[in-house]
Amino acid sequence: MQNISILGTSSDSGKSTITLIIVKILQNLGYKVAPFKAQNMSNNSQVCDDGSEIGIAQYYQATVLNISTSYHLNPILLKPQRDKTSQVVINGKAQFTKSAKEYFNEIESFKPIVKEAYEYLDKNYDIVVNEGAGSPVELNLMNRDLSNIYIANEFNTKIIIVADIERGGVFASIYGTYNLLPQKLKDNVIGVIINKFRGDITLFDEGIKIIEQNFKIPVIGIIPYIPLNIGFEDSLSIINFTQNKNSKIRVGVIKFPRISNFTDIDPLMIDSEIRVDFIETNQNLNSYDLIILAGSKNTIDDLRWLKSVGLFEQIKKLKIKIFGICGGYQMMFKKLIDIDGIESKKGDFENGFNFIDDEIEFYNKKFLKRAEYKVFNQKVKGYEIHCGISKKYPLEFKKVNISGTFLHGIFDNDNFRTEFFKSIDNKYIGFNYIEYRDNSIDNFVEKVYQSLNFNKILNN
């Protein structure tokens, strides 16, 4: 069977979710399959089995398939750092920081890296499902497009177009995307999937006829809107989460402008006993039982943002529990120092909350590790991705209502999460996160499968 490219009509059209669905269905049908994304832009990343760093979506797709994870799944990762620059992670290791213009000027040098990773997967798996990025028909960028045009053209993949009907203009987006593709790629399009449909799908029967008869594009399926509060790739996706409003514990997560690895909050967002709110303004925080300072790709700038909006002084005076993760943990120290300009400007520094009597220093070498740890007197699994280092408290800190850790994924651990939230409300019960996650995905995939004519994928 030929490899597949999933190309969207826009960003956040659902490419990552559709890729997850298709790779899982193909695996269920007996194929050995791997997800792939040539170039990803996201501050949500994970540490792989080989110690490399890749985007959260590809890691999550591979986890669902229970296959080994490595940089081959996502050889280039761009992590937006400041307003006009991104950290460039190549083959799982941070290499340098570049502006968009500098990066695009060197795009030809990245093609062999992408090709080598793709060919490795192509050799070791029956099918590689390539996830595109944004739109494949940004006409001024098509010759520099690694994730969409380059892979689809270089490896002659079959193509599925994904359109988000919630955005409006679904006919124009499908027609325009298809007809702006190069002829070779138009010939490889096997159909379109229309995503996030709300209401009675039969009302779109006429729409299917228009797309198939007038546009000459087969419709593979219309997917109803089904929330899946797991594995969000970027901050735009947060707005799509839904949860039970009847809860025992209210949690406020500070949504920094450069928030990263907020998938740490996934287990809380699907927990019926917990209500999660993302906080962006200086609202009253006293109604919450817990405030979480999440990860940040530019900790000093986000710390300054806290001060500029007034949240810093309010958080500093809170008597409720405050929990910091990675970047949020670093903000808890008395001072953050970035002499070499790793995340901010050279020689930059900023005073933190001074909850912890030590300083954070940023170093050129990013610390990457996935392991089993002992933190807060419990054995947990998790991972570290950080350049900031504390010599006195290299992994964790806890005192009265203040606690924090460099460890991502800590709330995935049922033992830690249950004990922690019982300390807030002793009526908290808890649940098995991994079991819930896996069952949710299986049910989600099955529901979507019923909405697809999968033979149109298999027989093309």
C-alpha cells in the first residue's frame, strides 16, 4: 500500500487528529504503520526513547500505536522563542536559534535531513502517514514547504485533504486547496475528509454531491464534532477542550503567552472531579483551590508578562496551593539569569517570586531525559526538557503551599495525582489515567471509523 499525506486546508483543521485516527485504523487492519511530520512548529514536545526531542503530536501518535519513538518521526522541530525567532531542533537536538527569514534561506540544507528520516521509516514500516502543516498551497512558500509539498512530491504519496467545516467557507477551502496544488499532487488526491461537523449530517448530503460531482473530489467521510481532550499540539487547540463543570476542585492554569508542554494538564482536563480554567488576565484567583504555573518557552519574558498584567503580585500573596512545572517552577526562584541569551537576550535576568532560595541559570546545552524518578517521596515516570538549572533544587521543591518540579508528565502518575489532590480535598477519589486515555482513544477511533468510507483509502 502506498504511503499517505494528510494535508489540511488550514492550520488547526484537525490534521493531527485525522493522522492519529488513520494510523490506528491501519494498525488495527494489520499494517505496520508509523506517523511522520517533516517540520513541526510547536512548543509542546516530548523526550523520545532515544533521548531526542520531537513534537507532541508525533510522539502521541506513536504512543497510541505502541511503537518506539525517535527523532525520525519529526526530524525538524521549530520552537517559537521570541517574537521573530525560533529554536531549531534537528534530529531531536536543539542546534541554533533563527528568524523565519534565516531559516527559509537555508531550507535546501534541511531537505536531506527530512529525506533521511522519512526513508528510515519507509524502510522499516509498511505505511508511513505524513502529516502536513498549515495549508499546502501558500503560493509564496510552496518551494520552501517541507511538510506538505516536498514530501508528497518527493515520495509520490497518496493525499487526503482535511477541511474544518467549523471555520466556514468549507467549499471554497476545499476547491481552492485542491486546484492550487501542482498537477502531479492533484492526481494523487484520493479524497477529502470534512471535520468537526455539528448537527444532522444528512443536511450535508447536497454538499457531498457538490464536492464529488462539481469539484470531482471523492468525499471519504464527514466526521461529527467529538471532543478529545488529550494531546493538544498548540495553544490554539486549548479553546476546543470541553469538560464536566460539576467538580470538587477548581484549578487555574496560568496561560503564558509562550506556554509550552501544557499537555501536562491533560489528566486534569479529563478528570470529572477537577475543573480547569486557563487564566490570561488579572482576574481574582482566590476562588481557586490550586494555581498551576505551567511550562514556558521563554521563562523570563513570561515572568515579565505576569508582572505587567498584575498576576505576579496577586500570586505572590496567595495562600492556596501553587504548583510550578519546568518554566513555572523556575519562576518560583529568587532570580533567573540568562548570561548567554539562551531564551532571552544576552546577559538578561529577572527577579522571580522568591519562593525558593536559589537562582536559576540558563545553559547552552538543553537537558533531555526520560526516566523513572523519585520526587515528593513517590516513584513516578516523567521527562525533563530544560536549559535552566538550579544547583540546590535540581528536580523538585516543596514547602507549605509552594511546590514545583522540572518534571513533565507528573500528573500522568495516578499515585502522585491522587495523593496531591486528596491533600486539597480529602473527598477526591482519582482514576486510572492511562486506562481512561487508551479507552477514550479506542472509542474515539471507532466512532470516527463509522463515519469514513475507509475502502476509498485502501483501494486507491
